[in-house]
Amino acid sequence: MIGPILSALAVAEVKHRARRAARRAALTAVAGAFGAVALGFVVAAAYVALLPHLGPIGTPLAAAGLFAAVALVVLAVRGFGRHRRSLPAAETAAFGVAAGSAGGTSRGGGLMPSGRAVLLVPAAVFLGALVAGRLSGGR
């Protein structure tokens, strides 16, 4: 008697959460695209600024070194050396269903680092630019 009502409420809640998740994913993708374009302009500006100081060979090498340093920092933040015990598929699926029905938000495992880890990437970029400026005999 009350079962169909509860079932209809659960379906409505799932549909609402799915719409909200789809909207959030779409907005995140748009923000990521604009962020990638902005990063491209920053890289182009840095390349043009360093070209007179480092030359046509040194500038791309400095850029490659900077990107390699940022990649290493991101891997370090991610926990490159840690291995976790993988769960069997049934347990993983059950965990996903339980997490989805709990209605909470994920606090890790996403693409974006949180907390102080977010500050490591700009700090690495700043330090790389500082080193490149010192190596080129900056003013």
C-alpha cells in the first residue's frame, strides 16, 4: 500500500539527483575548457617573454622542465607510490549504490585536489619561473 508511494518518491529523488549531477558535470566541463584556454594564453605569454632571454632552444626546454616539475608535483599530491587493495566488482558496485543513496558528496578521488594541495601547483609554477628568470640572468 505504501510501497508504490515510496517507490515513486525514490524514483523522483533519483531523477532529481541525476539532473543535478548532469548539470554540474556540464558546467564543470565548460569551466575546464575556459581554464584550458586561459592556461594556453599564459603559456604563450611566458614563451614570448622568455624567448629573448633564453633563445629558441632554451625557451622550449625551460617550458618542458616547468611542465615536468608541475607533473611531478601533481603526482606527489596524488600519492604516486601508494597502492590500495582493489575491491571485487560486487563490493565496488555495492559501495557505489550505498554512496549514491546516502546523498553525500565525494571527498576525494576526484580530479581536483583539495585543501593545501591546490596551492602546490601555483607555487611550483612560481618557483619554476623564478629559476628560469635567474638562469637567464633576469633583472
